[in-house]
Amino acid sequence: MTDADAIPPSAHRILDRVQNRIATIARAATVDPALQNLPTAIRKSEVPETARRYIALTIRALHDGQPLQDTDLRGAQERGSQRAEDGVPLSLVLHNWFQGAHVFLEACADASDPEDAEGFKHIALAYFRLHEKMIRTVTDAYQDEKAAIASEERGANHVLARLLVNGQDGSGEAERFGIRLAASYAVLAVSFGTATDERTGDTTGRAVAERRKLRRINRVLGQHSRFPILALLEADGGQILLPHVGADAYSDASDLVTKVTAEAHVQLTGALVDHAPCPSLPHSSELAQEMLKLVTAEERPPGIYRISDISLDYHLTRHTAATEHLLALLTPLEPFPELIETLERYYAHDLDRGPTARALHVHPNTVNNRLNRIAELLGMDPSKVDGVMKLGAALKVRKATYDS
């Protein structure tokens, strides 16, 4: 007698009924509050696809009275590895697989008639043997991938970038890793926008989305240049070292940002310092980070900024003997935050009182009254050339000081 011969006829009847409901059962397996904060691609595509596949494989194995084969389990291995790479906690991964088991057995129970008790008992016992093998496969794949990630997390690319921006010689490590260093690099300090999937209050879902975003960005970096691009990146940004391969730094960086925006679905704000030989990279790195800090403090739109784009702002925000004097110009306004905001908006709208009033949600006469009050308190007219130059500079210094 074969294993198939030992299966009660009622078990086959139950499985045949469930076979016709695979799509419905797979959808039910994905309606789980624990999954709702994971990225959409996981919830709406990968989980349902895996559920449909393994419900069908399970029904076949139970019909045949045979265990799942290694080829059947390859998809489970891939999903286990993917979830580890995504940073999804193992407890949540296993919860999802057990949720699938619960939904499948519930469907079998619903498909059973009173006289099918023997068949349902057989299915339940046989199913748990199959499920145990699936769980071991997923867990082993997850843990293997986690170990691989841990060893690569601070890999060759990261190590070399860190050495170069710290002013150390990276040639020995580059030779050991088999990486060809360029003679010079441009430094692009970057701030990444928030991807759609990151906009969740759930810590796990946000961490998974951040990891996926970084993978997309690193994939673009890996395809961009014939010399390896070196990078020190976290979920919110970092530094990218662009090798000098013929194109000017701005064109190269612009092309890269266009690709990141299109392929990684991430808005990027960057501060670029032109190509410099490796020994000069610590200075380039420091300058790029200072520039990015200024650009983000001023809430400029996404894009790439060079020192020529922000030269006045950069100059004004360096601490000099004049810094305290400029800050002191605004001291009489400090008790009146609405006056400081009005002055900021007034200059942001090129001294046009109409748009200033609309931005402040007040009547234009209110803007006039506030500007007159500012002139009275400061002893200078904010709409005259001398006032515009001094107070505009003071506002920039104040913002840089408060945001530092």
C-alpha cells in the first residue's frame, strides 16, 4: 500500500473543495493587522503570491501523500532571505507563515461535512509535518542571510570611503578588496527624502522601507560608473564619492541624481565639492557637509548645490568678528516673533507686500504696520538698500546660528 492509498477518501474530497478556493484563502491569509505597516509591495504582491503558491503545493502534497521536495521549498528559501534583507523581524515572518497555516486549516474545516471527520484529522496531522519543514526552511534561509548581511554591512566600499574622508591611505585596502581607486573624487553630501513606504508610524514597517530604499539607491550607484562609487550612506543620507572619469563633477552628479530619483523613487538634496585628489578629501568632505547643512536649513528644494550657488549665504554664516554684531541688530525684535517672521517673509517675497500678506494670512495693512514697527525698533528702514543688506544678512546669520 502506498502513502496515497492510506489517505481517507474524505480527505481527497475536502482538498478538492479547498482547491477551488485557493485565491480566496490566499487573500484571507494576507488580511492580518500585523502586516499592515509593511511596505505595499510586500503586502499586496509578495505575500499573496507566496500564499497562493504554497497552498497549491500543500494541497498537491496532501493529495499524493508525499513530502514537499527541495524544488518546492526554493520559493520559501527566497522569501526567508528577502525578509532578512528587508530587515523584517523573524518573529513577524514566522507569524505570517503560521497565519497562513491557520487560514488553510480553517478553510479545510469549513469544507468538511460531518462525515468527513476522519479526512480532516488526516489532513491536519499531515499538514503539520509539511508546515514544520516549511518553517525550518524559512528560518534557516533567514538566519543565513542575516549572517551574510552582518559580514557585508561594513564592506569594502564603506571601508574605503571611510578611510579616504578621514585622510588615510586606502590603497592597501583597495588592493586587498580588488577595487580600483580613482586619482580624484568629487564629494556629494546628500540628504534623502522620505519614500512613500516610510510614511508609517510603525517602527518595523519604517525600518523595512528604509532598508529597501537604501538597496535601491545602492543599486543605482553600482551601475553608474566604470570606477566604483564609494559611499557612506544611512537611511536619511550621507556622503557619496564620485570618481573623476572624464565628465565634470556637476554633470556627473546631476546624472546620478536623475537616476536615483527615477529608479529609486527618492528625492535627493546634495551639496557638491569638485574633484580633488585623495589626500584633499577630508577638506572636501567637511566642506560638502557644511554646505548641505546650510542648504537644508534654508529649506531649499531638492537638487544639487555648489558653493557658487550659496556663496553669499555660506560667507555670511561663517563665524567672524561681525557675527555677533549682525545678530545684535535683531535683538530688539526678539520679544516679537511675529515681526521677525514678517521680515523673513517680506525678504523671501522680494519686498512685495501683497504676497507677504498672503503668506502670513494677514491683511496688507498689517504688513505695513509691522514693517513700520520694525523700522521704529531698529532705527533703520527694512525696505531701503542699507536696511535690506544689513537685516537680510542678520536674518541669515540668525537662522544658521539657531539651526546649528
